[in-house]
Amino acid sequence: MKSETPQLELTGERTLPGIPGENYWFTRHLVAYRMAGELAEGKRVIDVGCGEGYGPALLAVSAVDVLGVDIAPEVIRHARACYGAPNLSFEVMDVNSLDVPDGSLDLAVSLQVIEHLTDESGYIEEIARVLRPDGTALITTPNRLTISPGSDAPINPFHLREYAPEEFRSELARHFGRVKVSGIFHAGWMKLNERVRAVDFIKFYRMSKLNPRFWTHRLLTPLISTSWFRVGTADLDRCLDILALCTEPHTPGEGVG
């Protein structure tokens, strides 16, 4: 990473690396990016809604080339300043109007983007459009059943719509012939924490410093690693994030009903 780069503010809209209190959410993204990295080897890749840029940089380790796109110019300026590699580039683009030729890419990665959008179908259609016929998309979103439990509206003010696993699969299946859904789950002591709630990762940001869980969060969150999460396909309604592996992209205008 280069020095003296423009810094981004942690607002809750996107996760950022290197912030101890944000490590839980950042590590959940890393679990998905590691899965994407395995798919990226030898491929031409686009990261749609790439945010800070650490994800495309990880993918560029094994990919032939990686394009990271985001609608926010300040985010792209930051990414260009922080991450440099011969096979890595960043561009400002609207995820609903990608300036990329039809059928030109092998892999599209888009993590935790769809819940921020007003035109979800147009976004998925664009991802399908830029993929080769044998291309693959890895698209993720938080599970509304666990991130906004008991709420009719998203708790996160930056989320416009959240999906349950089957809702997400159905939305993606309008644009891809095959959609395989799995989920990210807690593992190890994080699984135990679901029962004892020593740390509450969702409510922390509204907690008083008088709440003991505020301090357990401050103590334990920086220690979290990817080994404290797992990917599985059973009991998906309890997963944290939904992972969708999409293949057989429809051509523009095909199969959308």
C-alpha cells in the first residue's frame, strides 16, 4: 500500500480495512473474497461496487487482470492511490451501466452491493451481460433474517432492500440459468457467542459505554479472523451473508420475467 494516500471515512456504507472496531464486518468480506480468489485464477475479472479497493487487489494476485468499479469518485481515487499492480485497474462506473463490452469477462464479483440499489434487476442484468457464456458471477448480500431480525425494514440506513436466501436466489435466477446458494456462518467461539451474546456486532454502534458489551466488543473484535467463520449450504435461513454462485448468464433481454 502506498503512503500519503487519501483516506476514506467509515460511515457504515462500506467496510474498510485496518480499523480494529470494524474488523468483524471486514473479515466477513474477506471470507467471500477468498472464495472469489479461488475462482479468479487465470481469469479476466471485474469487481462491481469494489469499494475501498482491497478486494480487487486480492483478486489480482491470481487473476490475469482485474477491473474494480465503483460509482464514488473519491473511492476510486483512494483505490488507485493505495493499490497498484500491472494487472489491476480502477474506474468510476455506475453498476447499472457498466462501460464494459458484452461477453468480455470470465468472472464478476460483487459483494454486499445489491442491498444499496434501487434498480436491483438492472444491476444483475449488467453483470450477466459482461460475462462470457461460460462465465461465473459471485454475488453476496446480508441475510435479512439475521441482519435485521424482526424488522420489516433494514436496520442499516444505507440498505434499501434486504433478501432472505430464497428471495435472493429467485432474483438472480431471472438472469442466470444456474444459481447455487450457500451462506457464511459463525464458527468456533463466534458460534458460542450467538447463545451467550458476550458481543453484539449489530447493536454495538448504538450502545452506551455503560453497557459491558461495548467493552467486550472493543476487546474481542480486533482478534477476529476468517477461521472464525465457515461457508455452508444447510440451514441457510440462519446464515449471516448469502453467497450466490451464478453461471449460464442470460444474454441481454433473455429470460427476464
